[in-house]
Amino acid sequence: MKSLIVALLVFTSVALPQELNCTVNVNMDNIPNSTKHLLDDFKQSVSNYMNKTRFSNSDWQNDKINCGLNIFILTATNDGKFSAQVVITSQRPVYQTNKNSLMLSINDVQWSFGYQNGQGLFPDQSTFDPLTGFLDYYAYIIIGFNEDSWNEFGGTPYFNKAISVCNMAITSSYSKNWARNPGQYSKEALVEDLLNDKYRPFREAFYQYYYGIDYYEVNQQKGEEKIAQTIKTIASLKDKIDFASVLLKTFFDAHSGEIIEYLKNYSDKSIFYSLVQIDPSHIAKYNAAMGQN
């Protein structure tokens, strides 16, 4: 079934050289009016970069991935140095429906970069640039998660690209915005977990989760079982992985509401007790799903 879905998507899609359909929003409410002109064309420059850069090694054979960057400029200097908080999102269509599944919803509070109006943005894999390096990293993460949902471990080539960007960043003067920091989100922690064999069962479960999401419209019961099995698999890893990991938090931040929606009629309500154990940050949602206060 899954292979048929993938084959149909490939067959019916036109080869497109770029992978992303990225919507960019820039909020400058936090910086003085005297510095806002320094970013007059920043939104368009970032949008052009994300949507016109080829991040894979060959023509993209599938539909473009809908994603978004909501950029909140926090500080600005007169010489064009900025800091920002960015919310990164991406979506993936659900097979044979008009629905979309939220793949990612990441709140990255640390981005420092320089920019000048009219500055050209170009990919450079040999030198780290804090502006394009950040955009490259998240482009690879977005594409990698998308590919993992259609093909088991299909995102690995993109996660490898992301770790290469991360390694260059960590040896630069911008390392604090990238390096692993216990208890906090970090770009290094996310991609290292994705490539760590310890989390391989999670990535297998992630693929099965989307198998269930796609199958749900064909056979609701089997779809529910696939989704529930994903939760059971993650719960079974309790003694092997860090349940406070950035990877698991990233997954549940995006999918907790969706999981509840798909499993609201599932016969075995104990699945929500498992969710409370493995994802306590969304305990209120799961309790509500079980009819508790």
C-alpha cells in the first residue's frame, strides 16, 4: 500500500528543480523605526533563497513541500547586525484527502546574523555564513522529515547535509546559537538525535505513523492501529532513549493534537496513558481526551 502511494505520487508529479514552497513572514515590531529600513528587502531575499535554491542533488520529482518561516526580529544595530526568533513549520499532504498534516513546528529562539539591503544570498558549502547557513539547515531538516514520512529513512541524506552545516557553525563565532545545550532546544541536538542509531526505532515508528495517517482514509481501523503502534513503539524505548530529547519534543509539539484527533475513537483508551508517560508536556490534552479534568 505504502509503496503504491509513493509510486503514484512520483508518477503524477512533474519534475521540479526546487523542493520548497516556503512562505516567509518578518515581524519588526521589537526594533526601533530607525533600523527597520535596514531590512527593506530582507523578506524577499529570504523567500527567494528558500524557494529558488536546489537543496537536493537532482531534480525534485515530487510536489513542493509547503513550509513557513515566521521571523521575529528582536534586536538590530545600525551596522546591520540582527538577532531573531524563528518559528519553522512544514506540512505534508494526507493521501487521498484535502487534509494536510503538520510535520514540524519548531520555535528557534537563537538566530544572529548580518544583513545589508541588496545583499545577494548564495549557498556555500565550504564556508559558514550565519544567514544562509541557518536557512540551509532548516531546508534540509524540512526535506528530511518529509522524506522520512514517505520512505523509511528516506531523509538521511538531508540530515547528513544538516549535520555538516551544524559542524561548521559550531566551529564558528556563532556556536552558541547551534551547540547542544541540556534542557533546551538546539539545532545540533535535533540532527544528532536523528542520525543516532539509538533513535533509529523512533524513525521507523515515524514512518509507520504516516503509513497510518495515509491508510486511515482507506481503512480507519487499520489506520488507527498503525498510529497507536507508533505510540507503543516509542513507549517501549523508555529505557533506551532520552524522553526529554529535542527529537521527541519536536515530534510531539507538531503531532500531539493530530494524534488525539485520529485516536479519539480508538477502542483502547489506555493509549492515552502511554502518551501521558512519554509526552508529559501535553498532559492536559491527553487528560481531556480521556475525559479527565
